[in-house]
Amino acid sequence: MLWKELNNRQMYGYDFHRQKPLLNYIVDFYCYELNLVIEIDGQYHNHEEQDQADLLRDKELESHDLKVLRFTEMEVRKDMVNVLRTIEQHVLEYTNGLSKE
């Protein structure tokens, strides 16, 4: 569902990739231009062991100057407007930061 909203440069003209190999991982969505990773967590992410693995993964990605946004599968299914609003907020903050440099 989220791919329909990000595909074909629909988010302010930025190019997102789906299921992108990055470091030792495959991330759900990635935009090189924004240094942005978007992860969609399914039900299996509710387990403590998976939470710890996700935290380590996020820290490693962030150590390479990547921003990681995480959403639950339920958020994407039931609250797409706010998911898109959160992504849009990051895009605008990122692009405004670039224009101030």
C-alpha cells in the first residue's frame, strides 16, 4: 500500500526503491537522495528478540547517516494519512536543511 504512494517519484519528486539491499540488510524502502530508510513492521516485530534486532539494525543504519522511520503494518493499513504526513515532514525538514547550508 505504501509503495503505491512512494512509487514513481510521487513524494516531492524523490526516487524511492523497494526491498533495497543496504549494508547487510534488505530495507523495505530507501531513498538515496534523502538518506531515508522506511521500515514496515509486521506482527513478528512485537517480540522482544525482534525488537532488539531492529534496534541494532537501526543504530547501524543511523551510524551511516541514514534516517530510519518505522511504521507498523497496522498504521499503514489503517492510518495512511498520518504515515504519509510523517514521511512528508521528514522530506520537508531534510530539504529545508539543505537549503540553509
